[in-house]
Amino acid sequence: MSGFVGFFDEDIKEKDILIKKMSDKIAHRGKQGEEYFIDDKFAAGARFSIIEPSDLDRLAYNEEKSLVIFFDGRIYNGKEIRAGLAEAGHVFSGSSDAETALHGYEQHGCEIAAKLRGAFAFVIYDKKTRELFGARDHFGVKPFYWHKNGAGFMFGSEIKSFLPHPKFKKEINKAALKMYLIFQYSALEETFFKGVFRLPPGCWFTYKNGAMEIARYFEIEYKTETKAFGEYADILEKTLKSSIELHKSGEIEVAGFLSGGVDSSFIASVAKPQKTFSVGFAADGFDESIYAKQLSDMLGLENHKKIVSADEFFEILPTVQYLCDEPYANLSGVPLYYLSQMAAAHVKAALTGEGSDEFFSGYLPFAESRFSNVYSKLPFGFRRLVGKLAKSLPNFKGRGTLVKYGQKVEDYYIGQAFIMDDDEANGILSEAYKSEMSYKDVTGPYFEKVKNCGDLIKKSYLDLFLWLPNDILLKADRMTSAHSLETRAPILDREVFALASKIPKKYLIKNKVTKWIFREVANRTIPPEWAKRKKLGFPVPFKLWLKEPKYRDMLKNMFEQDFAREFFATEKLLFMLDEHFQGKKNNGRKLYTAYSFLLWHKAYFKENI
């Protein structure tokens, strides 16, 4: 686990003091070491924890010491790349991934990013030309942020590292709030901090003489190839098992995060880690840890689990919002925090199951009913007329389906979390934060790139660019790095995706069963009941807690604070809270989204951090 931060600014005189302050903001990403580079115009620092011997140099130089790299992550094909570079004459001082990427850049230039297999973010500084080159991994496992202010430029693994810089103006990006209320995460390329941007996954950048250039090295493409189901299943099994072994390899013990679902169960069954870790809640239907314990016992693995109480959930929420840098309303962030905390007391690294749902169409909205499948094939003009008529009528069975399929997928699909629509978001926002911007303005450019593809590919494409990096992977990075724990996602691998992108749709979903081929492959290794179990993720009984006065009052007190009125029509939030408390309507997710934002704002703008 590691992280970095740096800046260009010749006006800053005591760069050594400032870069240390900035680096200290992300000390949790690496508690065992820190290294710095400083010259008259540039300063950067790297934090690291020694998980593998290859982690000793997160800041590394080339032979001439004309290039220096700051590296976060892990490269899984490093041995192959180093062998080729050594043949080309490059001399390595060690076996670090940082050195591999650095010499790779010397040899291949910008093309090195596409050659790396792993999870990474890095920056290379050329001392002679004063140029920066950097890249972020294919799917966005590792974070990368940048900010340009006049002649100044800064970059880092987390936004909070920018705060000590005297020229960083901490200001809210007003455009971000409405979209956050809809998506449950920060959905724009410009973050909640005005002028701070994410480097998109699969991209590299150069910065020289005040100019920032970003280019894409990895394009997500779907090119279906016809093979028999059994042939694809055999290839997939081999590819997945190979990736799991590769991600498990090394000189340290690698544990497993284990829920009751098929993804983590398959990984645990193949990798057979000595230890597994699970988390749940003491409420019916909200505890998958019982299944994790059962599977661990079957496999002879040592299972550790934690049951998170409501008090523990609410107690850690402000910390979770601070760690995420931006408001984050996925309830599963909290159980992942406690899961990571528990695991970090025993191991330095753990295997996780991210990527399966995005690669193999695993989310429940992808599984349509038989009627929906037939109805969706009718002419769109007919469905649109029926949908408009159904929308004008009182509720009846099937009304939702008719309304949904009276629209194009581009009109209704935004990903796995649709908290509220444009009108609802504007309805609870203050006048200063209402916006004409629509969620379609965010999703439209992505849909345009796959406009000639089917609906399933359109949904998957959007999830890979928006939901996966900005929600799932952000949560995974922040909650684990908070405890200096490294996680490895063997399914979220470029070689696995290269295969998944070729598998025909008919092998992905069958009779409302999502990721059908993946489940069939998993069924060869794990018990059938695990392979068939529906996805739950980290289910959290927040909607139940809000019916208890103690927790209802926590939200009520926050909504009644003066600063909340800057952002929200707080009387509407209070009405929704009372409506939920009385059992008239389930407003849990909407209330949690607003509450999380206020906790974030309080942490970054009301408290001295």
C-alpha cells in the first residue's frame, strides 16, 4: 500500500517543509516509509508500506538519475517486462515495480502504460526537460487527482494532500451536488473541489510548461466471438484460476475477503487462503457472514468475522466521509471500513472479488423477465406510446415495465444506484444549488461511444466507466488504505476482461440468472448453493435504524443545522425523515445521501483539518 503527492511551483521557497505537510495528509497509505525529491521548481513525496520486497522503492531513479518515479500499486507481469528491458541494456538496482515502470518508460515512452498488467498509478519527472509523465491503470483501481492553478500544478493519490498548499483554494464545485444526489457518488470528472480533476482510468498524461495533455491508452471494446458454451467455460475457468494464482503469488500471506456471494467464494475456493474475513449486521437478511463461515469450514480455512452494530455504523460515518475525499453515499463503505480494520490486524494483503459483475453482467437490473425480453423486441414507436399512456394512469401491475420500455436505455439507465431523478434532486436542493444539468448530460457521452451496440453492452460500458471507478473502486481504495491494507482483485484484470469482452450475451444471462457462465464455472469448484446465490454485496439495515428515535434524531439534528440550509430545502428533508419514521415511505437511501454530504462538508469546511 502506498501513495504519492507532488507539485510544480518555483515561488514556494521551503518546498521541503510543504511537501512533508502534504505527504502527512496521506500517511495512512504507507506507515512504514516516506521518500522525497525536491529541486528548485518541483517537489514530490511517496508514502509506502513494505508488503513485498518489491515495495522497497516507491521512489526510484534511472541509471543516470535524470528520471525519478513516484509509484502506487502493483504490476503482475513485471518479471516479463524486466527481462525484456534487461536484454535491451537497462540496469536494475532492485526488483521494484517502480523501477520496472521507469525503465519501461525509457524504452517504450508513453506506450509503457498499455504494457503493464496490474493496478497502478505513477508519475515520472524528467529533471532535464522539467516534464511529467503519468498514468492510471486500465480500470481505475488506483486513484489519481490533479489540479492546475495558474503556473502551479499539483497531483496526488488523494485530494486531501492538496489542502496544505498555500495556493490551493478550497472551494465547492456547485455542479457536483445535484449529480451526487442522483448517482450516490461524485460522477463528474471535475470533483467536488473546484478545479480538481480525476485522471480517467486507462489514460496517461504529460505536463510541461504549464500545459496538461491527457490521452487514452486503453479502449474498452466488445468483439463477440462465436464459440460453444462449454469451450468458453473451459477457457474462462483456466483464465480466472491463472489470474487468482498470479494475484496471490509473492512472499507474504494473502488472505481473502469473503461474503456469501459467488465471486469471493470462488476466489477463496481456488486460492485457499489461510485466513478469510467477513462482516455482517445483526438483522434478518443483512448478514452474509454466516455463509462465509460455512464455506470457510468446508474448505478448512480460518474465518474471522465482525458484526457491526448501529452505533458503530453511525460513529464511523464522519471518518468514512473524510477518507473518501468527496461525499460518498454507498452504505457499504462502512462495513468495508470495519472489514479492512479487522483484516489489517492479521495480514498485509487480501484478495477481493471486484470486477465480476461489470465483466459478466452480474447486476440484477441486467436480468429481465421473460415478458420484458419479449416486449422489448416490439417496435420502439409502439412501446413509447404505450409507455406514455401507462405513465399517465394510476399504478397497476406491470405499469413500471411498460413505462421503462417506453424509453430507450439511454433515458433511464445511469448505473447500479439511481437514488433520485433530476426533478427530485432539484426539489430538495436550495435555490443556489438547483441545476438544469441532467444525469443524461453525464451518461450521454458514454452511451454515444456504444450507440450501435445492444442494451446490455451499453449498460456494461457505462458501469465500467462510471460506477466501477467512481464508486466501487474508490470505496475499496479508501477503506483499505485507511488501514495500510493492500487488496488484490484477480477478476478485475486486463486478461480476464479481454476474454469476457468476447463472450456472447446469451452466455451471460439466462432465465433471469445473471453472469450465467461465470456461475457455471464457479459451480465446478464451489457448492451449487453458493454459485446460485443472488448478489447482496454488503447489505446494511439503515432503513430499519431510521425508524428508531435515536438514529432518526441524528439525521434530524444535522438537517436542522444552519449550514445545511445553504445546500438543501431542509424542511423537505425533515418531512421525508418523518415520513420514513412513520413507515409511510422508504426514504432511507435519499436521506442517507443528503446526510453523508453534510457530514463530508462539515469535515472539510467546518472543521480544522
